[in-house]
Amino acid sequence: MSKQSSKNKTKGFSKLLNGVEKVGNKLPDPFMLFVYLAVFTIVGSWIISLFGVTTTQPGTGEEIPIKSLVSGEGLQYILTSMLENFTGFKPLGLVLAMMLGIGLANKVGLLETAIKSTILKAPKSLITYAVIFVGILGNLASDAAFVIVPPLAAMVFYTLGRHPLAGLAAGFAGVGSGFTANIIIAGTDALLSGISTEVMESLDSNIVVTPVDNWYFMIVSVVVLSITGALITEKIVEPRLGKYEGEGGSELEASTKLEKRGFRNAVLAALGFIALLIIAIAIPGSALRNEEGGMIPSPFLSGIVPIILLFFITIGVAYGVTVKKITSTRDISGFMGEAMKEMSGFIVLIFAAAQFIAYFDWTNIGTWIAVSGANFLGSIEMTGLPVVIGFVLLTAVMNMFIFSGSAQWALEAPIFLKMFYLLDYHPAFIQAAYRIADSSTNIITPMNPYIIIVLAFMKEYDKKAGLGTLIALMLPYAVIFLSVWIVLLLAFALLGIPFGPGVGMYIN
């Protein structure tokens, strides 16, 4: 990586990224961005209303005007709805509830032990696949995975005599570019589906996007990306790095006997929980099934968030008690409290985002833009999958400037979900398209705060490593992950494979 030829190859790209970083640093933080957008909506609604602009409400045919927030009615709405906009914002309760359980499991050390145990037990020929796989599943620990998986992966590669930066890159790619995928329902599913439902409620209250609506697609994505990431590492990244001749780094320590016992007990607790859940669903007249005895829709799917919360509490407690980190019931609430402290930034962000989305909906600007956009696409006969791919590419570029996935979706959803709904695309399908774009470029955007942390890990093995070095290392993953993911999205859509229970490409 430090050879002159490698430096020359990355020099031009490093300049490009420096330019992106310079522009990105001039953007306000996400909270202030939504404050400015709310102000822009207030002023914009007033200006547009002066021209008497109206639009047709989809479904009802009702002619609706653009309402001004700079009016008596608008001022009343701003003042009387502020608290309700915040407390009634669906993603807030969903994500906080999920993080109570996931946060507990993370704070007692269960997730880190699971990562170490999975990687170390994998055959040497499958190590790279295991690193990518564990990195992708690491989003269960939310952003904590960015500081757990990459250094552990580097240690694994270093221990095996392979280039540690290749391991670090593989771990970072799995966590960052594969952030939205998982084999079980995670906080990201709850967060994004909550925003989607919130947006669609003003257009069609019968359409609800649940946390499981992208589940099937994300399960397949884990497998496809694990294989793709491993091949990129072994065929592109590692050969380019060559043999590691540095002296830095430390070998990965295996889990202690107590940690292994805790992990075993957590697995047993998980199996017991799943077994009881299956029994509860299978018994005749189960309260978790619908009136016809089916599962789509059902109380089980509607209550998936509380079920997942209880699952993580169960395995977290089982592990914590075994390793003696939980010695009383007070410790459980204490660890949950620590996890909630780390959500403070999210709560602050949601306050501003909730106001913007509410203002956008109340003024009918979102509906106006969506109807106009759909009519335009229809007039140029561009209503098929190419426009969806265009949306994916646009989102990937926007992610270079807005790292927060929830912030970006809160920004895009009010416009694009409604626009694509008018073209008969299912909101959950468009949400899946958004997720693949938002994840893929996580590892090459200077707006990612964890890039600096990963760069610090790199310097442990290569003192001369810089931002350009890291970006050049991660670029193949970002580009190929996005390309492969687009192909997978198209395969699901064209072959009629459901993205989740009962969810296809179209609404009908």
C-alpha cells in the first residue's frame, strides 16, 4: 500500500474525496439541517400559496390547495402540534424499545463475545466469509459495530499471517456497506418502516410498512454480500496490498471460559425463547394468528418489535448473569440506561425531523411534488424500473453528504414514497431500494464519523496511512456491493419474489 505506484494510482481519487470532504464539511449537522428545512417549508408554503397552487389528492380526486404556515391557521398548527409531532412520531418509540434489548446485550458484552466466537471458530478457508458475515450481522449493535468488528477482523488476519488491513477492510465493509442487511429483524427495520408508515399515513392509511416487509430480501442479501465481500477481499484488496511486513498490531485473544459459558447459555436461552414462540404460534386458536389462522397479517407480525425486545433481554440477561455482570435486577436497568444515553443524539435529531415531516405533510407540498413528479415521469414514459435505479443512484450520491440513514430517509421519503406510490410501486419496495443505496457508500463518505476511528486502527499497522489510503481501500467494496445489490433488487422484482411477507414490487 505504501509503494509509489499505489500512491500514484490513488492520488487522483484522493483529491476527489478531499473535494467531497470539503463540501460535506460545509453542510450543517443533521439536526440543524432539519431545522433549516422546516424553516424553508414554512417560507416555501407561503410563497407557493400566493400563486393559488392546487393538486389532486390521489385516490379521492379531491382538489387540495397548498396551505401556508405563515397564516393564522398555520401558526396555530405549529404551536399546537409540536409536542404531538415529536411524541407521536412512530420511529421514536420503535427504535428506543428495540435498543433497550439490543443495548442490554451489547453492554454486558454478549455481542462482542458472539463476534469473537464466530470468527475464531470458522475454518481458515472461510475466515474471510465469516468476517464479512459477522460484520453484516454486527448492525444489531448499531454504530457500536463500527468500533468492534474492524479491529477484531484485523487481529484475526494478523494472527493468521495475512495482511491485517485486508481484514480491517473486510470487517469495515461488512459493517458499513452491509449495514442495512440482517437475517433477523433489527433496529434499522423498525426505524425505516416507521418513517415510511408515517409518510404514507397522510396518503393512504390502509398501507402500513412493517419491520418485516424487507426481511426476505435482507436475508438473501446477507448471503450474497458475504460471498461478494469475501471475493473482493481475496481477489482485489488483498493482492493489491501484498504481503504484510510491518511490526504493528496485536493478536486476537480468544474468549475466556466464562465468556464462552455465557455465550453458550445465551444460545440456549435463545433456542428456548424461539421454541416457546413457535409453540405459542402453533397451538390451536393462537392469539398470535389472525382470525383465519394465518400469519399475514397477524398480531405476531404487528407485535414483532416487543417480541424482539424480549428476545434480546432474555439472551442478554442469560449472558450477563453467567459472566457475573448482572448480579441484581438493578444491573439490568442500569445497562439499559447506559444504552439509552447513547440514543440521546437520535432523540434530538428526531425532534427536528418530526417537525419537518409534519409541516411538509400539513402544507400538502409533498403531495404536490409527488403528483407533479409522477405526472412528469408518465409524460416522458419513464415509469418502469429504470427510474427506480435512478433513485438508487441518487440516494447513493446523497449519502456522501448525509451519513445518517434515518435522517436521509426522513428527507427523501416524503417526496419519493408518495411519487412512487402514484406509479403503483409498493412503499416497502422503494424502501428496500433506498436501503441498498444508503448502505453501500457508508464506507467511502468522509461524513461517516467512524472513518476517523477506522483510520486510527489502520495506523496501528501502517503509520503512513491516510484518508485517501482508506478510501482507496474501500472503494471496490462500495462500487461492487451497490452493483450486485441493484442486480439482486431487480431479480426479486422481475421474478416476483416477495421482499417480505406478502410484499411485492407493486401495491396490487
